[in-house]
Amino acid sequence: MAAELHVALVAADREVWSGEATLVVARTTSGDIGVMPGHQPLLGVLESGPVTIRTSDGGTVIAAVHGGFISFADNKLSLLAEIVELSDEIDVQRAERALERAKSDADAAAQRRADVRLRAAATR
């Protein structure tokens, strides 16, 4: 079994992060999944949620991911999402305002997006 896997985290408009990792945790329609080197091949649908990438150098990358797909084969993991924001790119005050607006508008989807952004930002 290999000690690391190659990860590509891609949004519709850009490659957000790419590199070597020892573990990736993401939320799928089947629940949370952890992928380590040597994992069985998989293809799944991503739910909105934070993605945690444990990098090979001991660091951690956290991103808010909204929709998309996850694919793993041959120690290569692809996370292809509609929207991705790294935790350090998230404006917390803006996300808090968006959450309040979504609550007052009873917009469940917008509320979930704002909540995911805030959870990802809280881990930095």
C-alpha cells in the first residue's frame, strides 16, 4: 500500500488545491467518507460540507465544498465540485450575514451553504 495519494480539488472555474495527502475526509450522499492510500476505487456524489485534507507534510487543508463528485482509483483522488472555498479564503463576517439572510428568507439551501462556509472557516 502506498503511503500517500494524489489529490486534486477542483471547482467549476479553477483548480483549488492539488498535492499529496495521507487522508481526505468528505461528505457524500451516502455519508462521510475517509479515503486513504490503497482505498477501494469509488465514485460518489458530494454533499455540501467541509472537506479535510491531511497533507503528506503534516499540514491540513480545509475547504467548504458545495455539490459535485468524488472519484478515487490508482491512488488518485479527484474532488470535482460546483463551488469550493479554502477556509482561509472565507470572509467569516460575510458568511455570517449570508446565514442570517438565509434564515430570515427561510432559504434552506442558502442556509446550508453559509453554515458549511462557517464550519470550514472555524477550523483554520
